[in-house]
Amino acid sequence: MAADETARLLRWEEALLGADSLPAFLDIAGRPPGHADHPCVASFVLADPAHELRRLAEGLEPAGCAAQVIFVDGLRALAPQFAALQRPWSGKYQKADHALLFGGPQELSELLMLPLNRGGELLGAFNLGARRLPELGRLEEHLHIHLSSVMSACLARLFDRARLLNSGVTDPMTGWHTRRYLQSRLREEVARCQRYDSSVACLIVDVDRLQAVNQDHGHAAGDMVLRELAQRIESQLRGSDAAAHYGSDSFAVLLPATTAELATPLARRILAAVRSEGIEVAAGLSKPMTVSIGIAQARPAAQADGKAAADELLAEAEMAMHRAKLGGGDGFEVSST
């Protein structure tokens, strides 16, 4: 390798190691040495069967970078090379075999795949495609192996950092925000109501008879129910809504710029989504589940203290939820105060 090529490679590697965010890392990775003379497309394909990395990346806004990141539930069906990708691989790009590595077919001729490993486990690959690969594609194998290790370490560090930033505000079981996050967000929304004379509604969604599931089938089954219900509730929300795992058996949904009356269609949709089909609590055994929902609306003009107004809103929504439970569950009540 020529001295100038070595210098460019070292500068690129230093930039990768110095990236302080996932978007910055993706942008640097997608512009390898020589890309100006040999245009290329780059991607990171990462196995994410639990969808944890996807949730972390959503908060990091990685869209629009020079290299895209593609999360998949499994690697083997993505490209033939994943069946035994223990070492870097380079060869001819085949649309039928490799299109999914870049999110769709590309007009490419050559492909480089660098495996990404952690603890001996294949997590994905860095993929570089071009009509003619830049100098990165012509490196000796030991340098490709070195770059694989560098990229694997960078990604692990950046996702670990994202986990740390999310600790305390993300519930590890459901992937939703925690009660701590909700209370902070609610105070912000109440303050916005006071400033712009708008409204904010809150729903408390409590699972009916979850304790019976825990007693009959174990707490692991109860956790499965909570995760499934979180997904069904989330499927009904707007992008502007905020949701949190509020208590052991309950969820909270915050609806900015919404009155209690306008929140009732959402409550009906959640009830329908929950009862639409049973939830598996044991192998071959599904159980029908329902929820009780309380709805309340903030009235900031009546309460100058933002924290007190937020606490009052939650309390009113909880009281309405308890009235729904006393009515037999599988329904909603709107706070009358």
C-alpha cells in the first residue's frame, strides 16, 4: 500500500473512532478513502431480533447519513454469505443475492462485506458496493479484519452510550418510557398549555385481571401480556403522543393539544385492539385480555403551579380508570372534575 493511501486510511479510522454519535459514525463510514473517485454505497446490516437497537436508533436520528443502517430480525436470509461470514468477503455484486444489503437493487459491480462481531457472535456486516470499489476494497485481508474490529467496537460503544442516555427514562421490559419520563414530559405540556391556552389529555390504561395471569401462569407470562398490550396500544397512537409504562399493570398516554372529548375515540380504539384476539400466556394457550381506561384533561388556568397541575391531571385520570374498573372493566371513564 502506498504511503498516501496508508495516511488516508489512518485518518479515516481515526475519524471513525472519534465519532461521538451514531449519525456521525454512519456519515464517516459511508465516505471511505477514495470514494470521491469511485462513488459507492454503504450500509450496516445489524441483527436486532428484540428490536432494541431500532428503538435506540430512533432517538439518535440516523437518517440521511452517507451509510444507512438496516435492522433485521435474522441475517441468514439476507445474503448467502451470512451463512458462513467469519472473515471479510469481497466479490461480484449480484442483485438477486445482495439487493437487501442496501435496501433494494443497486447498479453495482463489486461488493465488500466486513463481518461485525461481538464476543464471538456475528452481529451483522458493513457492506460497501460500487461499480469499482475504492481503495478500501483492495486492502489486504488482515487490514479488513482490523477494520471489522474497529467498526464493531465503535458500534458497540455508540449503542452502549445510547443505552446509558436512555437509562432511567426507558423501561427495559416494554421499551416504553418510564413514569419518570412521563412526569417530566407532562410538566412541559402543562406549561405549554398555560403559555398558549391550549389543552392536554391523559389516559391511564390499566390491565384487567393481570394478577390472575401471574398466579396461574407465572410472572413471565404476565410480562408477555404487558409487552403485547404495549404494542397494541402503541399501534393506535399518533406520532406526537407520548406513552409510558406507568405502573406494574398500567400504562399512561399523553395527548398534546387534545381535549378529553377528543381523546375518547383513542380509548375506544385501544379497547378494540386489546380485545381483538387473545394473548399467548403459555405454549398453545391464549387468554382474552381487557383493559380499563381513565381519561382526564389538564386545566392549566385553574392551577398556576405546573408540577401541581401535572400531578392533578394524573390523579384525575387514575380516579377515572378506577371507576371504569368498578364498572366491570373493558371500558373507559372520563374525569368529571
